[in-house]
Amino acid sequence: MPLDGGVSCLRRSEMIGIGIGELESPPLDSDQVHVLAVDDSLVDRIVIERLLRITSCKVTAVDSGWRALEFLGLGDDKASVEFDRLKVDLIITDYCMPGMTGYELLKKIKESTSFREVPVVIMSSENVLTRIDRCLEEGAEDFLLKPVKLADVKRLRSYLTRDVKVSDGNKPNVPEDLFSSFAMLTPSPPPPPPPPITSVESVSSAPLSPESSISPVDSPIRSPGLD
């Protein structure tokens, strides 16, 4: 459905081809930062989930704004038992989705008392300034253009490491080395070459000067007063 004065929404899955099998995610542990990712495109959900997990985040991915509200317990129906008491440290959502746009989801989150302090980041494949401005004015922390890159995810560090008020009243336990994995992705410069070392053999084989070839035994010894 066209939005923002007739600009049509394009799915990234229609624009790129990607081997989904190459994006299998590593196992998670219970102490990771929890990110809720919302996107109606399967390919985009897999990509953003993979990028976030590379940076040691736990990710829950849903395919619509309504599903996101259900996950957070903000929908018409109560959240299921398995979603209760889950901590959410960051929400990243696509802007253009059927049924509920990312902007509408952002407004719902900011209107809630439980999750209004949780950072929300919007993604879009379209660089529409009016869309970006109104999302930032509504309280979005950032607006990322697709395709999302590792450098974009690295920018989320400032939002993930600050104190966040979540529904259970606890602050997220954010590891200090959350983005240390990016260091492995940047090759370090090669070390400088060591200085040349002169071997003992090269010193001993050097020719001696005429002065140095006279030994102390060959030099006449004169006693004082005998001249």
C-alpha cells in the first residue's frame, strides 16, 4: 500500500537473493542483551537477526507489528505465558509493513508505561526525509537504511549500554565487550620488521686495521729512568 505521498514499499526479499542456509545462528546464552526485531520480510529478519547475534545479542524475531505488541503484552490479547517476564533491551523494526507500520508500532510503544523507555530503531529501504523526521520526533533513537550493515549495528552500542527501564523493573546486564567481536572483523596492521642483527661471525671476520694488528707483546716496554 503506498505511503507518504505515493511512495511504494519495496520488500528486500524481492530485491536481493541470499542463501538462507548461510545465515544459521549460533547458540544463545541466557545473559545476552535481548533485542526484539520486527520485519515482515523473511530475508530481512534473518539478516538482521544474524547481524545482531554476531554482536552477542539474543534476538526474538516477529513478522508484524501486531505480533510485536503481543510479545510485549500490549496487544488486545494477553501475552502468552512463554513471553511473560522477558526483558527487552532494544526494539528494531521495519517501517513499511502491512497492517501496522513501524511508525505506528513506535507510537504504541512510546504510549505504554512499561516500554516507553526502551530504545526503538526504525529500518527502511527508502530514504524519505519526512518519514525519518517524524519517526525521530516520535521518539525513535535512530533510522537505518537497508540493507543494514555491521557498521549500522555497531552504532546501536550507545543505546544498548545505557540504563533501560523494562517492564520487570530490572536494568539490562550489558557486557562491556558487547562489540568486541567487531575487532575480529577488522584486520590489524602488520608489525614493523625487526632491525637487522649483525652476527658474531661477521664481526670476527672483519679485517683488522694496522694499528689493531699489533699485539701488546710486540710493543717494546720501557722502564722510566733507564733511557
